[in-house]
Amino acid sequence: MNKKAAVFACRFTGFIGILASLFFGKVYGPAGLVLGLIGSMFWFGLAWYFQRSVGTG
């Protein structure tokens, strides 16, 4: 697996997750917003892990 591509994909998914969180916040209220942001944090954390392990700047 190309780790630079994995970092990009995780960050992209995190940004999409933030947009989805805003939508969930409108539809499901604060609980949907918080759960969506937690999911986005997972993707950004995974990108950070891949970036740290490969050493890309």
C-alpha cells in the first residue's frame, strides 16, 4: 500500500466526515454532531499514524 496515498485518503475522509457531522447535527441534534466529530477524529488520527510511521512531511 502506498502510505502517502493512505494519508491523503484518511485526511479526505476526515474532511468529508466533518461535513457529514454538520449534517448529522442538523438532523439528529447535538448527539449526531458529537458522534460525527468523533468519527472524523478517528480518520485524522489514522492519517497522523500513517504519516508518523512513513515520515512524510
